[in-house]
Amino acid sequence: MTHTPPILSPSLLSSDFGNLQRELEALEQAGLSWVHWDVMDGLFVPNITFGPPVIKRLRATSNLFFDVHLMIDRPERYIDAFVDAGSDLICVHAESTIHLERVVSEIHRQGCQCGIALNPATPLEVVSYLLPQLEMVLIMSVNPGFGGQSFIPFTRDKIQHLAAMISEQKAHTLIQVDGGVTLENAGELIGLGADILVSGSAFFGYPPYAKRYQDYMQAMTARLAPGS
Ligand code: DX5
Ligand code: ZN
């Protein structure tokens, strides 16, 4: 646990796509600081969502931290576009590109924070050498592509191992967990070492957002020892 307090990043995938501007305003008013954008290309994952023009348009109306999760094939083709759209952090999948270090360096060169996402079955070793230069590693706790899936239990172990790798290397990388996060497992996931939880269906399905956020923050901090 390196980030105190932990962060909740609501996934817009479960929000009202007809009113994205209103949704972003509502998140900000509810006190949230991050928002998670799930970009899907119908190739890397079987679903399609939105791309840089939508993000750019909404960047102009929002002060939230734009946490952009790219589920697209060969993301190196679109780094310029997502930086230009106003992403604060761009997260690419290790499985989506051959030259991962090159993509990470390019994201940083363009002045953006960078994360690497790992599908549930992808071993942690693929990020081992990159940890010192990464702001975040995203542990997928479902197979990417859809909201509302059930948490895959073995990813608990993966969170713990990643936390150990990070502290062993004295790195400052934050751990994000995405998929199947609920009010019920949020505290446990933070206890295992997660710093940032993404929540889609279990967040947007339970308005008002201020109350839901408060409940999440309470669940996320309940098991932390004071000062940890
Ligand atoms: C899945 C996405 C997630 C998704 C999470 O491919 O990366 O961010 O929105 O949805 P829930 O929280 O409903 O599992
Ligand atoms: Zn996501």
C-alpha cells in the first residue's frame, strides 16, 4: 500500500453514454477525483466503446484525473491521439504490443503517466524490469471486454505478489485492480496491496454517487491500520 488514502476510479463503461458530460459533472460533485475510461477496439477485446475525440471533447468540461485504459491492439499507433485528447494516465495491455518498453517510453516522452495492464492469466514477470519506470500496474481481475463480470479469485494472489515485487524493488508503482470490484470485496483488495480500485457496475448502478463513494471509501479504509 503506497497510496494513502486509496483511490476509487469509477468506470464509465457502466455510466449513461447518452449523458457523459452530466455523468462526469456528477462524479466531480460527488467528490471523486479519478475517472476510468475503458477504450475498446473490437479486436483486442470483443467490444467497442469510444476513442480520442470523445475523450477530448469531455476533457474540456472536466477536472477529473483521466485514467485511460486502452484495450486496443498495437496501442503505439494511437499514443499521440490519446495524449492530445487530454489523458492524465495511459494504461496499455502487455498482451497488446510486442515492444512494451518502447510504448512506455513514448507515453512518458509525451508527458503522460503510464500504466501496464495484465490480463488475469498473464504472469507478473512481464512487468518486472519495467516497474521502476511505471506509475501503475493494472491487475485485471476479469477478462477484459465487459462490465458486470465476477471477480476471478486467483487474482488475489497476484495482487499480493505484485505488492511484494514493488516493495522488493523499492519502486513507487501503484497497483490498480479492475473487474468485479464490489463494496463487499473492496476492503480485502486494498488489504492485499491495491491502491486504486476500478468499479463500473457496482458504482454506477447505485446512485446517489456521493453516498456510494462514501460507502466505498469506508469499505476501502476499514481494514487499514492507522498510518499505513
Ligand atoms: C472491463 C473493464 C472494466 C469494467 C469493470 O474490460 O476494463 O473497467 O468496466 O466493470 P465492473 O466493475 O462492472 O466489473
Ligand atoms: Zn478498465
